[in-house]
Amino acid sequence: MAELLNPPDDKQHENAAHLEQRIRETAYGMWERDGCPEGQENRYWLTAEELLQDETKAAYPPAQSRGNRN
């Protein structure tokens, strides 16, 4: 019965874990393409995080922008 009480938290945790994995993979790919520079982990993580947030925003525009389309 406890499983039925916490589905939103489980889904949020799953989404957060998925996003973190996507950030990790994106950051690693960028780091590799740049020749694996040492000491730049934070920069690549933050860049990947920003890139994925921008993608998400572009995929889901604000409701106001959808408005009535005639």
C-alpha cells in the first residue's frame, strides 16, 4: 500500500536520475571532444546542464505562446 502513497516522489526521483545521467553523458562527450582537459569537470557539467535545460525549454514553450491559432 505504501507504493500507492508515493508515486509522485518516485516519478520525480526517476526524472531527476534520468536528467543527471543525460547531463553526465553530454558533459563527458564535450570533455572528450575537447581533448580531455584536466580540472575542467565543473565547467563541462554546468555547460551540459545549461544546454539540456535550454533544450527542455524549447521543447515545451510557455502556454501563453500557444494561444489561439487562427
